[in-house]
Amino acid sequence: MPEGPSVKRFQLLTAPFVGQVVAKVGGSSRQRNLKDLKAMRLQDSQASGKNLFLAFGASLEAWTVGGSPSPTIRGKADNGACSLSLAQEGQEEDVSQLSPKEHSMQRKQETERSVPDASDAAGDTWKWLRFHFGLFGSIRANEFSRANKANKRGDWKDPVPRLVLHFNSGGFLVFYNCQIHWCTSPAVEPASDILSPEFHRGQALAALRQPMPICYTLLDQRYFSGLGNIIKNEILYLARIHPLSQGSLLTLSDLESLLDHAVQFSTDWLHKKLAGKGLHYQIYLKEKCPLGHEVMQGIFGPQDGFKRLSWWCAQCQPRVPPEGNDPKSLKH
């Protein structure tokens, strides 16, 4: 599913539409009251980790001369949607059984019944939508996604959008393969967002030093919001760290190096996306590492948690401690 750099790019695609009024709503989503977005104004767009948040408020055009408001969004806000455990984000789909090739392609308050005033500018009566993208999830601006190959049945069918927002300017936004939830406010935690200037390195380092496999911690969205499986595999290779090495047994310099790679790789990936360039993998989905060694694969994750595929080089990324001194560990 889209990782932090992709979601940040989605947010930048929606930003030019802020201030515009929704003229028509379409798409396949059965989420209640999305049709009520019609005549609402897109007020704000924010990205946090793997989530996109869009705010909508009554437009001036939505108020009649007599002072009666137009129909307002009455959807029941799911507060839990925006307070979803960050440790569990991205666990809607278990992709551990996908082949490497498939793996690579992969929602209370009513509006105030008075004419909006200065307090609305602060978002007091805004309604927020939270978008969490699944495998192949994306956003397109002023264009629809088209099939670039036949599906398993041999049909050339274009992807079906979950939501389409047409604006009074004539432009439109199309949302594919995403979960959409109402919430009262965006759940933004910049201290854990790897692409935020406010990312807290001390907090991240403390998390990495926990006595558990380092690959588990890296995917914990409470500490590394936006960091997904591609980033995980790539930065572990760049830092020469085995995915199952216990964080508490790694040196501080190793952890510092891993953290540096996490921030730098994510930032570089975002810049490449904005420039329309592809990402060159060092280890992810590879059969050989850049030095020509055989790449290993394994499905790792907490016993009661989400399992993800990992790629690593046994020679470039030795296990710490050595497997011979760790008889209780799995042999990988």
C-alpha cells in the first residue's frame, strides 16, 4: 500500500483544489452521506504518515438569502476511525501470501445552523474525511486511471474509482482503492512522521532500542508514521542490518545510521515522485544484492500481529547476535 512519500504526493495533488466547491460527487463507495459533499467547499488538505485528511465546510453559496442553511452533512462521525491505533495502521490487507510480482504492484457533529463567521476559518464546523489507501490505492487529478494490461480474465477494464469529486472550476479528483471514514479532526502526529520537519529522532531511537526484531519496530506507525515495507527493506540493507536483529543488541551508531537512512531515503523517494521519476531498489524484490550475493526472503511479524515479506542479503546483513549464539531464534 502507498507509503508516506506517496501519500504526501497525494496531498500535494489535492492542495490546488482547496477553496473550491464540490459540484458533483461520484464513485462506487457506499459510505454514508458522501453525496452530501455536493455544494461543500474543500477547506483543507493534510497528510500524516499513510493517511490523507480532507476538510469540508459550508460554502457561502450554500446559504440562502433567507439565512437558512442548505442540507448539511449528517453522517455519523466515527471518532475511532481517526484514532485508529497507529501500531495497527495498514493491517487491513495481509499481503504476505502475494508473490513478489503481485506484492510490488499493490471514515457528529452537525454544521452550525448560522451563517459561517470567522470561527469557521479555524475549522470549528469543518467535516473531515480520512483516506487510508490499500494495495494499488491512488489519487489522480483531472484524469482517470486506465488499464495498462488485461486482468486475469483477459479483460481490459479500467479501475473503478471509490470516489470522484467534481469541482465548480471544472477540475476533479479521483480516489482509488481506499477506505473513507468521517472523523471530527485529523489525527496528525508530526513527531512520528518521517517526512515531517518535527520528526522526533530521540523518540525514534528509543523505539529502535527495544528488545525485539528491528523489522517489527520500523513498521510500528506510532514511531515511524509513513514508513512501509519498501522503505523498511531498503534502509535495512543500506544500514547493513539483518531484519531480525534485536534492536537492543545493536550499537547506537548502527541505530543512528538506520535512522539517517530512513529519513534520507523517504525524502529522496518523495523528490523522485514529484519529479516523475521511478525508484531504483537495492534489495526489495531483487534476486541478487548490488554486490551479487543471493537475496533471501522471509515473512516476519509479531506473533499476534501483521506479517510482511522481507528481503535481505545474508552476507551484507549479518544477524546480530550470530545465529550460532542464539539457539532459540528461527533459522533464517
